[in-house]
Amino acid sequence: ISQFGIILIWVYLDVQQIIWTIILKTIYSTKYRYMLTLLREARELSGITQLQLSEQLGKPQSYVSKYENGERRLDVVEMLYICEKIQTDPHTIVELIRNAE
């Protein structure tokens, strides 16, 4: 391997580490945890159980449990799909998160 190849691998690994650091900081942020709380509360208010939601999503029940407990990270598309299934306006969720301190 040339020095150029070694540098590319080092830079790639460094970028991956930076990305994972950003992701980890995000999932432990107060606003992210608040979003999970809002999604859980909205699900409960709609009268939908974790099992019912998981069936609508085509996922195992553990998927819902893990994201609600913060063990699994949700991306924006997943959040939108969940909001659709629990009949919650995602704009409301985003505004509540935005205005949270």
C-alpha cells in the first residue's frame, strides 16, 4: 500500500469516528429524548399499543420499545412514518421540540 492509500484509510476512519460521535451526542441530547417522549405520549393518547403500532409499521414490537427507550435511533423518515401511523402531526412534534429549552 502506498502512503496515499494509508492516508485515505486514516482519513476515512477519522470521518467515520466523527460521524459516530455526532450521532451519539444527538441520541443523548435533551431534545432527542423529548422527541421520544412526545412520540410515546402521542401513541398512548391515540390508544395504540406498541404491538399495534409495530404491526402497522411491519416491524417487531421490540422496534417500538427500543426507539421509545432510546436504545435505537430514529431518523426523520422513520419519525414521519410513525407520526402518520399514530395520527399525529409531525409539525407539532417539531415545533414542540424547537421551543423546548
